[in-house]
Amino acid sequence: MSDETLKRPSSPSSDNPQTLKLQMTNSNNTTMPSAVSNGAAAANIIGGNPVARPRLSKPLVYSGSLDSFKSADITPVIGREYEGLQVVDLLKADDQVIRDLAVTISQRGVVFLRDQHVTPNQMKDFCLRLTELAGCPESSGLHIHPLTEEGSELGDQISVISSEKQKKGGGLTHQLSDVSRFASAGWHTDISFEQVPSDYAMLKIHTLPPTGGDT
């Protein structure tokens, strides 16, 4: 059993080194652009750039399809947890249910799903469907994080965050080891430099420590 976290990747976060998580983000697979002119930036904003143009012409509107599930807001302003909502069932759900989940993630910033029985491939399938139904550009696909280790048995689209690897000088955060004494070293935004930034990050807790593990 495991817990799932679906979130907007733009919010600041810090990964506790005592956890092992799978992270995947969804965005365009084009190469990292150099400095963008004001004209090009304006084209991106209004949808003039074909690569960055969303599939939807207007924002999604919540239809109420998730109202049958028991839910609780984690704080007044961010986070919602759904009880009994399984990712494997969402893979077979109507498109409107997925769209409503996308709206909820956008409104609450992050959604938590406990006691999940889901494989890495099912996670990738679900995240791809979620971002497509939320209106990502046609050019978008599952993102390959720049710090993902090559040759991972889980594939290039999944990043493993492991305290054991970090102790041995590997893992996603070993590059920050020299400056770990600074609180600012853990602050970041995910893939904001991409021409089409990622829509969502999906994290699965694989091994949970007795304390800590927040992100």
C-alpha cells in the first residue's frame, strides 16, 4: 500500500532525505530554450506559439463528479484529501471525472490519495491522461527530469528520491550537499525553465520513515 500526492509543481517544496518517492512531471519534451524575447514571450501567453498553445479554448469548470467521495481540506487554503479514490479506478473513469480532479488540483494546489495499489506504469498512464484532459499542448508528453539517473529500471520519466542513494553520494539532491546548511538550498520550482512548463507532479511514497517525510 502507498499514498499518492498530485500537485501543481510551481509551489515551493522540500524533500525529506528519509523518504523514497517516485516523482513524475508532465511537460513538453523540446530542448531547453535560451533567452526568450519579449515578442516571443507575448506569443506564448496569448497562444501564438504552436508548441505552447493549449488544447482548450476556455477554462475547465467543475461538474461535481467527485462529490460522492468523502473529502477533507488539509488547510484552509491548500490541499485536499479524498477517501476511497483509487488511481486504478480513475484510469477507467469517465473523462469528466478526470477533468474535475484537474480542476480540484488547480484550486487546492495538491490532492492526497491514501492506500493506493498502483504500479509505476499505471502512474505514468494516469498522469498523461490527466494532463491531456486538462488541456496541455499537443506537443506535450511525460517529462524527463534533468536529474533523473540514466538507465533506471523505472524508466526515464520517473525520478527516485532515496535517502540511501544520497548517503552514497547519489540521488536527486546530492548536488546540494555542499550547501545543505543553507535553508534556501531546498527551495525550488519544478521545470519552470521549459518552453512549456510541467502541469503536474505525481509522487508515490514507497518507504515511509517513522517521522518526517513531508514535501
